[in-house]
Amino acid sequence: MTQTMNLDDYLAQGGVLTSPGNVPPRYRGELLRLMSSFVDSELAASAGFADAINFAPAIKERIAASRITLEKADHAERVLAVMADFGTDSRRYQQSHDWAARVDREADIGAARREGDMRLSVFHYPIAGWTDAVVMNVLQGLAAGVQMTELTRVSYAPLAEVFREIAPREARHAGLGLEGLAALAESDRDRVQASLGYWHPRVAAGFGAAHSARYETLRRFGLRHQPNEVLLARWETLVAEHLAAFGL
Amino acid sequence: MARFHPLKVTDVRRDTRDAVVVTLAPRDEDRALFDFTQGQYLTLRRDFDGEELRRSYSICSGVDDGCLRVGIKRVDGGAFSTWANENLAPGVEIDAMPPMGKFHTQTDPAAERQYLGVAAGSGITPLLSIIKTVLAREPRSQFTLVYANRQINSIMFREELEDLKNLYLGRFSVLHILKAEAQEIDLFTGRIDEGKMAALFQHWIDPTALDTAFICGPEGLMLAVAASLREHGMRDEQIKFELFASSQPGRAKARAVSQQAATQGNGTAATVTLDGATRNFQMPREGETILEAAIANHMDAPYSCKAGVCSTCRCKVLEGEVEMAINHALEDYEVRAGYVLSCQAYPISDRVVVTYDE
């Protein structure tokens, strides 16, 4: 009645997979790696932003920081639930790292991941004060927006759906950051500039190496669609546009 | 981790020559665990001569039907589906994991939506659950089903679909596409491909009015229908998929009994395969895991937590013996089949052969 097809060809032609039962082993490994990187990054982002609640200068900002802290943990939980379908022990997973741990602010860890923890390297750096939190959130929020254009079309349908639910809320986090930055661009200009200088290369590193070999594997699996360097360039353009609007 | 619970078969009805519809009842204490959303599936397991097999079958009952029912079509050479077709009878118990899957959209009693379902063969099972639930819970919505089969007598749920058409007059329509049987209208003969979809959109279905499409079938059907829906303006988030993979792994082969018992010694000759490439290297018996050794030998092996929790680093031992320090992710049947968490696996024989590709 219907044509049968090998799964590699199916994926290469844009096919989607829908349950752990129809996922091939190598795909499984890369899918889990992708999910755990997201979960670790969100948990670390949430833990790091928790401090920003107390840096906040007023109630409105306090609520914004609380919302970001809360929702990033919620997003981690949603993706971890998809991992659990593959056997991940989600209760132990949450306890496997100190998500609030940070390196020294001036440490240079490059884009490398730290021992056993798959968070993006940017989430290993500590936030220093309210202005710094807002700037980091703007730059990383815009980066997340670019990454979401990839994540919302991953070929594992149950995960793509979770990302489609998450994407508008992540966009709102970036929006809250931009609101905050609009005010600080006037009132705390020097510190904004210093923080931009600090976070810009660290967020950029999160896009990964240009011409990455793993990208090719992920592309074949339908887990990626645009190479790192294209995403990075798109982020650079977005950042330049937004900062120009604030005269930065 | 999802656990298995016994379900009791309360009814078995033969639907076509090679498909049965099985009604299952959880124990009272498990009832809440088996509450399901339309379009979800159950994973059943059974032991075949010492090998555990697991198969997923979609639930075909509607959420408001008050029962848990799956359709099982016999697959040629399929140990599980053949057994189920021949041996399931009222009173038999079978282990199942609670329902899983996200092949559905939220229903809304006030909604006035147009749904399209496209199914081939046993791909009808989750769609039947969705159709029943949506038509019952959204009194103003309409559903069109395009259903492909070889011939009339292989159509699963044929009578049930007719009954639904009568129950929901004007809100539910079915277009049967038959591969091996000529019909009055040429369009309804053949198989579903992009050309067929384009013709359906021209004459029978208004693609611009559709809110959501559900597709369930094998790979080729999914690609063709999705491409056609996108071409007619539907966005990715409006298209829901459930893949009935044609290339599902066959019988889970038990691991070959090791020729070589664990031996005392210092080093191990390791052979590791990843993405079709194989490397041979020496590694120590202690202090280094298979994963660490693979990475040290420039293999981009997948891993994440390195704590035996996430299972990203799962690989299969084909020869030799390894020992896992910690395992919080793999189940017993996976371990019996030779899978190990490479971040926790230390070699204990002179030679080990592992692969990340199987």
C-alpha cells in the first residue's frame, strides 16, 4: 500500500520522528545531547538569574527577574520530560550538578564545556549587578531567539512541539531585557558599555565553531538546518540593530 | 522512569483478517496512570523465549469512550503482532507502560475548526481516537479523513467509521483511497502521493480552511502529505505527525554469549564504531571508561551527564565484557541486549568491541 523507506533517507528529506521507538541509535545520542545542553543551560540560566532578583532596583524589575528565573526552570522541566521518555532518570538528573556554580568572572574557559555539565559556556560566568544582568539577558535573549528558529523545527516532533511552546516565552524574556536596557542606556551608560564588552564575546561563543563537523551529522538527522556561522551572523545583525536604536 | 503495569484483556474483537481490536483494563490502583489523551500510544512488553520485546500500539478509543482499546495489525514476520493476533483472549494479562505521545491538539468546546486526518493502513488507530474525541468535544468542528488501504476488506474500523459518519452527519466525512481496487471515481484509486493530495485539494478539501492536519502512516506517506500541506499554505505547527516506521527494529537479538570470560590483566584492546567508522586502540583496565577512551582517540562520541543518569552515551557491547559502575538510565532488558552507558563502562576482558551505531 505504501512505499517503505530507509530512515536516513526519510530524515534527509525532512521527515519527522515521533517516539523513542522509531529513533535510530546515533540519532538518539545526538538528540539527547541536544536536549541535555538545553536543559543544563536553562537550569544554569535560571540559577544565575535568581541573584538578579535581588539586584533589581524596583518592584517591576524584580517581577521581571522572577519571571525569567521561574520560566527558565519550567522550560528545563519540559525538555527534561522528553528526555525521560528515553530513560533519563529526571529526578537524579536535576541533582547532578550545582546549577548556580560559576567560574571566576575573569576566567577564560573559551567555548569549552566544563566537566560533565552541558550548559553553554556563557552560563559559567557570574552576573555582577543589575545593569550587567540586563545586558547579559538582552544579548543571550537575542541569541536564544536565533537558536529557537532551529530548535522549533528539529525532526523529533515531540521536542519540536515543546520548543514551539517555549519560544514565545523566551522571546518575552528578551523583550523584558530590552525594556530594561532602554532605561539603562540613558542612566547607566558607562556600565552598559562595559557589560556589552564583557558579554558579547561570551554569548557569541555559544554559537559554536564555524564549519563544525558535528553540524553535518546533525543536519543529516534533521536536528539542525542552518550552520553555526549563519546563526552567529544573524545574531550579530540583530544585536547591532537593537543597540543602534538605543544609541549604543 | 516510566514503569510497566499489568493490564487485563477484557475483550478481543477481530476487525479484519489480520487485525484485532483489544480492550484492556488497568488495576484499580493504576487507573489514573492510564488516563489518556486522544492519539496517545501504549508500549506493551512480553518475553519471547527469554528475550523481551516491546511494541507500541496506538489507542483507538476516544477519551470519552470509558475504555482503553488498541488496534493491533499483524505485521509479516512480526513476533509481537502475530502473537497478539493469535493469542490474546479475555483474561490474559499483559504489561504496559502508561500512555505516551503528543499526537493531539487541545480541544475547545467553543471551537469551530476544520480538521484533516490522513492515514494509511493501521495508521488509522490513533486517528480514530482523535476523530471520536474531537467530534464529541467540539460540537461545531468538522473532520475529514483521507484513508488509504490496499483493498476494501483490509480497511480497519470500516464499520465504526460508517457509524461515526451517521452519528455526526455533515461533520465527519471519509475518503477511502484504495490501491488495488478500481472505484467509481478515479481519484480514489491508487496511493497517496503529492499528486493525489493536490487533486484532493482541488476538488474535495479546501486547504485554506484547515486548522490542523494529523498524518499517521509510514515514511513515504508522511513526507508526501506534509510537503503537499506546506505547499498549500499550512505551517509546521498546524501539522501533527505520528510515524509508523516501516523499518522498526525486528526482534531484539539477545547479546551473543561472550566467548571470552573476564580475565586478569592490565590492558584491553578496544574496537569502537561510531558513524560507520571503526577505531582500534589499547586502553587500560582501570581508571578510564569506554567513553573517555573513545574521546581520547578523537571520536566524537555522544555524552552529557557523565553520571549514569541521562543515557546520552549509550552504546552496545558486541564482544568482550565491560562493567558499569552506575546505571540509573538503562533498563534490564537493554542491559541484557548488551547496551551499556559508556560513561560508566570499564573493560574487564582482553578485548572489547563496542558500537554507538546499533
